[in-house]
Amino acid sequence: MHNLKTKELSKIGYTNDKARSLVINIISRHFKYHSKSDILNLLIQIKDKPESFLQHEHLEKIAATFIEKEVNCNFQSFSLLQDTALLKIYGGKDIDSGAKKQMELAMSLPIVTQGALMPDAHTGYGLPIGGVLATNNAVIPYAVGVDIGCRMSLSIIDESESFFKRYSHQIKVALKDYTHFGMEGSLEHQPYHEILDSPVFQETEFLKRLQGKAARQLGTSGSGNHFVEFGEIELFDNNALHLPAKKYMALLSHSGSRGVGANIANHYTKIAVDKCRLPKEVRKLAWLDLSTEEGQEYWLSMNLAGEYAKACHDTIHQTLLSKLGLQALANVENHHNFAWKETMADGKDVIIHRKGATPAHKGQMGIIPGSMTTPAYLVKGKGIENALFSAAHGAGRAMSRMKAKQQMTASALKKLLSSAGVTLIGGSVEENPLAYKDIEKVMSSQKELVEVQGKFLPKIVRMNKD
């Protein structure tokens, strides 16, 4: 291969992994007697004028990687989408126009078969937060989200409010010592979970490189709205957990797959964007066909990230409960940034993307949180197909983090927390309760989607400080 290096190929514009792979294979096979300088000049010509090489016996495949093939998207109006039942919107009056426009753009993709917008929806990247999208044999990395497998986990504990009064100090110490928040860093005593030995980490070179990061970040939480909190949950009569209807102590956590998921999302989004040339306004919604090698790799990696996110929550709950001498009576958990292979009523198989949406199949349990001072709800799905078997994933943001920072002071937040009887460890004004929609309105807008089983109120909340 004339010792051509990846760096040299990158310098002349071959940044696409597929293009570089083709160069290595084709040049070594058909141009092995050419000088290195001649090959580099030839490759530059291909990059600059790819259309001139599309009929070349050996070089056409390399040239094709530089031809932008834009998919023709047939944009449809919101009214038409709703009239034809392709898109169902819940709580539309409280959803910003930016989120609706993003959903409209997503619905224009030729692979999309159906969509739904949840009442907590707001503008995101690519697909809006609260957007649910069904596709035909294709997965859109950015419709899953960067924080793959971001999820909720609730442990119900057979203790009452009196435990908080007696052991509030110990709870605070445990939260400080055995949780970690932020983009980087790890716990002082690194835990172990069997996910770290998963053979899936050895399936691709890319995943092998993430195994060390997975070990370092196990049992930690991200920044932003991620939290670990103790509170009190009231279970209602005839709840699906078959527990007596009364108040219990509970541990609730919210976070995802950390750096593992973020790396997978960014890596495969880049591949999708390179392979699937879309108009600029929907470029981030590029997809991977699940019949291709790249599509299968992403699917494998996404599922590993989901399992890793669950392992992080399991580690957090097991560690905290153990240190405080507590045991869980029941645990309920759910992803809300993921894609699933599901079958519709007509027997058609689709890929359902839920980016900030809770799975709500008939009888399926889930958790929908509010804010650091407002309730979270334990729910049971009703399996509504128009909603793509989904519900909201939380209260949803009412204002950006920048706006929240401008409109709330640390002292005002302290007063809000005090009046709600909540202790905050870390946290920031960006996540203040007023930055979120009214959780009661959100729940009211999705009565046909879920049945409430219990109501959780936070008492001691741990979040990232910045």
C-alpha cells in the first residue's frame, strides 16, 4: 500500500471511514506499481472531480463516496399529517412551535411510517425531546439521542417518613460519598458489574476502545437534569405492584449511559450523515439501514449502551441501599432514549424511536418525573397505538438552561426548596423547578395513555453542581 497512512488520507480530504477502506483495498490491488506521489495526486483528483471517475472500472466506488445524493423529502403540513393519523400530538397547546416544526421535518423522511409528540415535548437536536418515530427497517441515531438508554429507576423501600427524621444526616452522607455527577470523573471506590465483562465489547474495534471508559464511569451520573434522590411514594389502591396502598420510602434515579453512549451516538451519527445525504434541515436525522453492516453495528452498540445504563442504575441503588441498611420491596425502571423493534396491530414490524418518551404498552410500568420539588408519577401503560405505545418522560423544559439561569438566583432557589421541604445537594439554578412545565398539566394531557399507580415526592436530592 506504499505505506499510505490514515493521517495522509485525512489530509487530502479522505475523512470518511468507508472511503479510506476502499482506497486501501482498491489501490493495493490495482495500483501497486504506481508511485506514492502519483497515487496521492490521483486520489486528490477523485475527491475534487468524482463525477469524472464514476465510469472507471476500479475507482468508481471511491468516487461515489464524494457524490452527494440527497434524498427527496416530501414535506407535508401538520394538518395533513394529523388528518391522515400519521402523527398524533398530545397536549399540543403547551408544545413550542420549534418542536412541532422538528417533528414535521422528521415525518417527511421516506423511511417514517408514523409519529407521535408527547405533552412534555420541546425543541431538541434532530428529533424534538418528546418525539416518537416509527421507521421501516432503519434506525436514526439522533432520534435515539446522544444519551442512549437515559432511564429512570425507582426502588420502593419498606420504611416510612420517620426514617428521614432519624437518619437524614446518614442519607446525605451516603449520597455525597457514593454518587458522582458530571461529564468526567469516577467514584472513589470503583464498583464492579458483570456488564464490564460483556463479550459485546469485543465485537467491534470501536466498542473495545470504550470498555475502559465504561469501567471508570460505572455507577456515576451525568450533568444537567440527572439526579439521585430519596423521597416518599404513595401507592394507590389496586396498584400493579400488588403492594398495600400506603406511603413508602423510595429511591429514584435518572441518568443514562454516560460517555459510552455519547461516543456511540456521535460515531454512528457521523457514519449515517456520510452515507445518507439529506437536505441540510434534516441532515442530523440521517439513518442507517438495519440490513447493512453499519446498521447492525449501531444496533448492537445501542443495546450494549442500554444495558450499561441499567447497570449504572443498579449499582447506584444497590450501593446506597446497602450502605444505609435498606432493602427494596420492588423496583420499576424504564428507558426513555432508545429504539425498539416492535409490531403494530396490522402485523407490520417497525423500529420505534423514543427520544424523551416513556414506553407505555398495555400493563407496562414506568416513571414520569417532575422536578426537584414537584411529584414524579408511577404509571401503567394503556397501550395506545396512535401514541406508538408511549407517554411523556417528564415535565419537559419550559425554558432553556440559559434563560433559567438568567431568571433564577441561588437565594430564590433556596427559598423554593425550603418551602417544598426539599434538601438539595449540588444542583444549579438551571434545573430550578420553574424551568419546567407543570407536571400536573402534562399528566392531565395523557390520561388516555397511562394510568397513575403512585405519587412520589422528593425529599433529599443529589444533582450535578454546575
